[in-house]
Amino acid sequence: MPLPFIIGAIAAGAAAAGVGSGIHGAVKMKEANDTAKAAQRRNDENVAKLESNNKKTMQVMDVLGKKELEIISTFEKFSDFFEKIHNRPSFKDINKGDAKISKFTPNDIKDAGVGASVLLGGLGGAGLGTAGGFAAAGGIPAAFVALGGTASTGTAIASLSGAAATNATLAALGGGTLAAGGGGVALGTAVLGGATLGVGLLIGGIIFNLAGSSVSDKADRAWNQMRENEEKINLICEYLGNLKTIANDFYTALSEVDDVYEGYLNRFVTVVDYRASISKKVDWNDFNQEEKLITENTMLLVGLLYEMCKVQIVEKSDDKNKLNEINEADVKKQIKNAEKVLQEIQAA
């Protein structure tokens, strides 16, 4: 074959190979691009699932937290009327059958009530997870922090009002302004669409590691990042489901006790008012058996609610890469104790 034809054939073959190689390269680029896009899409779906589960759990915890603060705030009223009684009984003497309450003073009750009122005043415009953060840390501890704690500025929290007192208390309960995993209020708000610092008290630092929710534009790295995020998200969603169940169970038990307590508190106030109307001095020794029973049962219910609202629903993890631990054992213990107290009161 003449040389020009040989050279032409080689050139044509090389061109064909070049085109084939180019097509193959283009296909690989498209596949890589499709993989990166699929990874981002799946990651976005996972984050959306996390946000949905988080919102549902936060709402349940917020309802529980607000309920606890509402109950605790009534302790101030109880304390005011209880202090009017001369020769009044001690809380340590109020035990019925297997139903027992821990030792505390009327001042403890009153201080908790005042602190809870401070926090309730700041819940009006609070974001998702705020009241739930108080339930997570325990309503009573939160109330005491609000009353006697100090904000990062050095100002007494009790001297603050509204959202300022609420945020300062959340920060104090979380361990400071970079609470619960680090990042403070600003990052906490950015992570899960409007959630406040309360999210850190519920879940822990691991949630902050998912901020940004984007993956690499390189296919292999993108897919690996997505799967790593997915594993964490599935773990958190399972945790949130368990937390929501525990919170619902505790709210039901707390509400049952509160329903009985409200009735007794009203009757107790009526008894004290009546005694004050017929004598300048309200003396325990003048109470008849029914009046003493009403007072003792009210004290018992106050003590029970005080103990229930002390429970930390979650215990904060010191490791920012781990979820907080749900305090299921103490919650169930308090639910059982509540059942005993209500049985004893109804049997009396």
C-alpha cells in the first residue's frame, strides 16, 4: 500500500480512538456528576427527615416543659397559704403507705415557684425547643437557675425578664454560652430551622456536626459523606422517637397528678381562708380531720410534683460526638411513684 494511504489509515484510526476515548471520558464524567447529584439529593432527603423528626419531638418536649413550669409556678401560691398556718406539719411527716416524698422546705417550694414564673414570662415568643430544654434539664433545676443563677454578663438572671431570662437560663443549664456541643444560640438556630439552644440540651453536640448539610462535588467523596451523615441521622431519628415516647408517657402521668392536685389546692386555699375568717390565728390544732386530710393530701401532691419536675429527661453527654442519654429509668420510677400516691389518696 502506498505510504500516503498508510499514513491516512493510521491517522483515521487514531482519530477514531480519540473520539472513542473522548466519549468514554464524557460518560464517566456524566456518571460521576450524576452520582454527586444523587448523593446530595439523598443527603437533602435525610436532613429533611431529621428536621421533621426533630420538630415533632421538640413540640412534645415543649408541651412537657411548659406543663412543668406551669405546675411549679403554682407552688408559690401554695407556699403563701401554707405559711399562714401556725404549728403547721412538716413535709417530712407526710407519707402514706408506700408513697413517700423527699425532704424539702417551704422555702424550696416558694423559690421554685418564683423561678418558674420568671421562665414562663419568657416563653411567649420563644423558639422551638426552648421549653423542651427546661424539661430536658428538669423543671425544678431550671427554676432554681432562673432565680439564683447568673448570666454570662454577670447579671442575676432573676433581674432579667422575658426572652433574656429564658436564654440566659438555657445557656447556664447547657454549660455556658457555647453550650451542649458548642456553637451557642446562633449555630443552634441555624442547624435545624429555627431551633434554639434547647436542641443542644435535648440531643447533644452531635447535632451540630451535621450543620451545613452539603456534600462534596466529587462523586466518591460525596457518596461516602452522604452515607456517613445518613448513619448519624438514622441514629438521631431513632433517639428522637424514643425521647418523644418517654416525654409523652411522662406528660400523661404528670397531667393525671396535676388534675388531682388542682382540685386539692383549691380546697386547701378554701380551708385556710375559712379558718382565717373565723379566727385571727390560723392554727393547725384547730383544723378538723377533713381539713387536715385536705392539707396533708395537698402537701403530698406538691411533694410528688416537686420530685417529678426535678427529673432530667436527658442527661447531657460530655462527648460532643455522642447523643445525650435519655433518663428512662428515673422517668419510669417517677411514673410508678405517681401511681402509688394517687392510689393512696383515692383510698383515703
